Amino acid sequence: MPPGSALARMEGSARILALIKLANVGLTLIWGFAVTYVFVRVLPLREFQSFLLLVAFGNFTISAEFGLTSIIYARLRRYWLGNSGPGNSGPGNSGPEKGEAGGFRLEEMGVLFLFLGLLIVGGLAVLLAALAAGGLHTGMPLLFLLFFLSACLNLPALLAKRALAAVDGNFLWEALDCLRRAMAIALLLFILQGLDPRMSVALQLCVSIAVIGYAIALVHRRLGMRARHWLSFRVGGGHVRRHYLRDIGASAAFTISEILAYNAPYFTIAAATQDARPMLVFDFFFKMSRSLSMLVRAMVEAALPRITRAFHAGDRARLRQLVTRALGAALFFALGASAALLLLGEWLFAKLFDGRAAIDRVDLLLIGGALLALALICVSVYVQGALGRFRLLLRRSLPFLAGSLLSVPLARIFAPDRFDLMFLFLYALTLFVAAFIHGLSLRQLVGKRA
């Protein structure tokens, strides 16, 4: 990208990056709500509950990349900054000696791509077994399989996003992903106009493959890669094993902890009761939390080019300033979301789930409070993950995991008549405890020399 080009200017502006990322978040949120809005109307309630379990399993599968794309971002970003400074020959020109010293090697991209492909195949095999054994009840197995594959394409999309972001290609990815999301939303809404759901999801698959393939090609060109870099699994795998296996282990354990903490209530609630309301209330909370986390992530990612530069340059004052701004913006988003829920939450819940359950004001207050805690957690996770602090994040995640797993059984013990409300209270309390721990971690990060 020529330094003086319009694209380079947009890439270098934190405001423009924030705007395009927020636009993409808006489309992603619309897509997420459209999935529920459409399928709750075209599927019977019992089948829709199975569909929610499929979505949760898809979340598990996508998250089971174990944070490897975050490791790639942290390593590739350090490599890119080190090779694009004064006196360097430019990105893409590090020799084998850098890789041998533990630095980033282009072959790592091929190893990661192979792993993501195997993960999709493994998840598909588990889903096929669940459908064949009757563990997931549906009269439309092809729809479930296509939707799962469509969701799993977010794995290579994540690789493309983080690789492009590391090499100052944030704007390129966000523009491409906006196009992908807009077309997916249109195809979803066509279902309500009579388009076969299976055809809609199949077309979404095709759009995603085209967009993600183009993004990966951009990464290939930007890094000056050759075909052998994608296929040198032995070289790349050996480098990964020798130089950052500990980071992979910590990142994998942290990701598993986060997956369980955020998604386990879907399954514990399903095991505890056949009543649809608790599941729908949690799904509503989950959607709100995902919405907020995506907003916060967009804002943090717009600032990450500057945050990572300040951290690796050891500029403690600048780092503190940038992280404080990120926290302020995240809490502003959370307060706005909480206020909107109090005003419109009951209407939105009824519309979203086609009036099949109701939500109380107390539920909305608990959800709003939990969103404030979640905002701080998100800033901590996104900033420290980008800096490669995976072992610290793992230690910080364990209390949240424990609280999430215990919330449903404790609620059944202490308030069997209002188990759903007690569960929501305990889950929100868990988020507040986790937010306090992450707050201490951020204070430590900005309070010492990076």
C-alpha cells in the first residue's frame, strides 16, 4: 500500500478505523439477531431449541482454535513493526536466522491454516455423529449441517482478519467483511419471502468462501509469501513446537476456559429444566453480551496499532493514556446498552422470540449491570491478548469459569421456584468478580515499564 495513497491514509486514521469497524459490528449484530428472528419463525419451538444448541456448539468449535490466531497476531505484529522501522529492509524480508531465533516465520501461517481446516472437519464429524445418534433432534439435518459449516468459516475469516490487522490492513478486511455481512443478511431475510432456508445458507457459504479467499490472497501478497510457505508443515510445525509451545498451551487453556464460561449455561440449563424461558433469557443475555463485546473489540482494535507500538517501544505514559481511553469508551458503550435495555428490552425480547416468553424488569437490571463488568473484562482480554500475555489471562479466567459452571446448580439449590432469576444473579456476580480481577491486571500493565 503506497504511503501516500487514500487507503494508507484511512488505515492510519484511528477514527476512520473505528468507524468502519463499528459499521461492521453493526452488520454483524444485525446478522446475529436476524438469525434468531428468522429461524424462530420458520422452525417449531422444540426444533428452535435444538438450533440454539447447534449455535452453541458452533461457538465451541470456532473458539477451539485456542487463540492461535491471537498468537499469530502478536508475533506477526512484532515482526511487522520490527521490519518496517527506520533502517530495515521492509516487511517480508526476514531471513531464516530470525525464525531460528524464535521470531515469526511465514511457514507458521500454513501450519495454522492446516489446524483450522482439521478443526472444521472434526467439528463436522462430531455434529454428524450427534445427528445420527439422535443427540440433536431435527427434521432438517441438511440445514443444520450447512449452517454449521457457514459458522465454521469464521475460523479462516479470523485468520485473515488478524493477519491483515498485524500488517496494517485493518481497513481492507473490514470493508470486505462488511460486504460479506450485508449479503448474508439479505439472504437470511429472503427466507421470510419464501426462499428455501437450505438454499439461503448454501449461498451464504459461497459468499463467505469468495470473500475470505480474497482476503487470504491479500495476506499472501502483503507478506511476500510463496506457495511453499503454506505447505511447509514440517518446517512451520517444528518452529512452532520449538519456540512457542508454552504460549500455545496457555492460549489453548485460556480459550477453553472462556468457551466454557460463556457457553456452558446453554447446556447446564438444558440439563436442569425443559422450560424454554430460562434458555431464551440466557440466549438474550448472551446476544447482548456478544453485541457489547463486538463494539468494545472494534474500538480496541482501532487503537491496537498505537497500543502495540507504545508497548513494544516501552512508552509507559502513552500506553496508560491509550488504555484509559479504551476503558472509558468501553464503559460508555456499556452504559448506553444498559439504558437502552431498560427502555426497550421487554419489547425487543418479545419481538426477537416471537412472543414465546417474557422478560422481567429485574432480569433486565441484572443484564445491564453484567454488561458494565463485561466491558472492563473485554478491554483487558483484547489488549493483553494482542500483547501476547496469554499465561496471565489464563490465571485471570479461572474464577469466571468456576462461577459460570456453578451458577445453574447453585440456583437450583437456593431458589428452585425462581431458578432462572437466581442463575442470572449468580452469573452477573461472577462477571463482577472477574472484572475486578481484570482491573487489577490492567493497572499492573500500565503501571510498570512495558
